[in-house]
Amino acid sequence: MRNQQDLTPEEQADFDDGWIAICLATLRLDGFVSLDADEGGGVFTTKRLTASGEQLLLNVDAHAGGTVKVEVLDDDGQPLTGFNLPDCVELTGKSVRQPVTWHEGSTWKQLDGRTVRLRIQIQSASLYAFWTE
């Protein structure tokens, strides 16, 4: 910590004017940029990626009544059986680590090594990040 006599003339002037403050700003994890949709909703598709890991996770903030759903597409852009939008369990609420699940027992791990694309539907929500573990 510096002593007051070690301040530059500009810093000393701020100190004398009472403009010294300590502030703290925080952001949610990956919260610097988000993809947002209002109640009208929106859909986007990722570039091709190789599925890996045990599960697909999303960092989302689904506002009141908002939802996020994920569909997995094959290399030709067609929904994979068991991984289409109606099969996805809706993600709601606010979480920096929400696992994506599908009905009928389909799991992300089943896709290991496959080239896929994700089609993500968001409504009244913000999507900050997605990844696999």
C-alpha cells in the first residue's frame, strides 16, 4: 500500500478533492456476452463439432416464463432420433451450469465421437455459454 506522500500530483489532487473510492464490479461466469431472445424466441445452429464428454452443459438465464431447449443434428443437419426439440427437457431458471437432458433415455455420452451440430431454441432467455464435460 502506498502512503499519501507517495502519490503523484494528479492522485494527490483527487485525494484532496475527496474523489478516492474503492469499488467492486462482478459478472456472472462467462457473463460478458450473451445471446438473448425475447418472448418471441429465436433459434440458432452451431457449426459442426465433435461430441465428447459425459454431458452437455449450458450457462443460461431463462427469465420469468423463459425456456431453452437443445436439439442435436447429424452432419447433414437432420435431427438425431431421441435428440430433437420435443425430446429435450426444457431448461428454466438461472444457472451457470445446467445439464441438458432428453426424454427416452438419450444421453450426450451416446454421441461420443460423432460430428454434430446443436440447434438451440431460446425464448425469454439469455445464453452465455455451452460446453461438454
